[in-house]
Amino acid sequence: MTSRRRLEKYGEDYQRPKIIDTSDLPVLLPALLLVLGVIALVAFLG
């Protein structure tokens, strides 16, 4: 049972949410790079 909010957001052809949504990739990629950069910086300094 899909909720009405999800149907409004994704439209009629709503599928099960994937682990990584390809439509969110332009948003997730810089955030992922930022997190990896912070981890690398902490590992380098520590």
C-alpha cells in the first residue's frame, strides 16, 4: 500500500525505493565527496 504523499511526490509509476536513487545522484555525489574528504582529513591529521 503506497501512501498518497508518495504518489504525489513520485507520480503514478512509483516503485519500491532503491538503496541509491539515481535521481538523487546530483545531490548525493557532492555530499558523499564532502564526507569522504572530511574522513580523509581526519585520518591524515590523526
